[in-house]
Amino acid sequence: MYKVAKKDGVLEDFDNGKIVSGIIKAGGTDSDAHKVLEQIEAWLPAVAKDGVVQSADIRAKGLEIMKEVNPEVAASFESFKKAE
């Protein structure tokens, strides 16, 4: 199981449901979300350091993949920023 390092330094378990729900909230389909998730899960082993990956890196990779899967949803997802 991978851990995600949040901006504030908190570590939490990698939750693939967050990726799926984020893409669907941005207007993507379930199929779009699972295509992105598959590629992120395949990418994780290459970037995780001691089983930890930065949340910003996951977001950037997800956006990169989404631009190929569905550019309109990628634009919507990119414009979304969590409140600080």
C-alpha cells in the first residue's frame, strides 16, 4: 500500500476512490476515471520513494493522463483547486 504525502506533510493511505470521484466531479465518465486510475497505479511504483508519493505529483500525473483521455474534463479538473 502506498502512502500519499499531503501539502501539509500529513501521510495518508493512497485511495484510488479519490481519483475516480475527482474525475467524475470534474465531468468525466466512470470509464474516463478508470482509464486514468489504471495508468496512475502503473506509474506509482516508479515514482514512490519508500512507498510514499507526493499528492501534487499524483494530481499532475492524473491531469497529464486526463488530457489524453478527455481534454474537456482535464480543463475542468485543472481549474479546480481545493480551498487552502
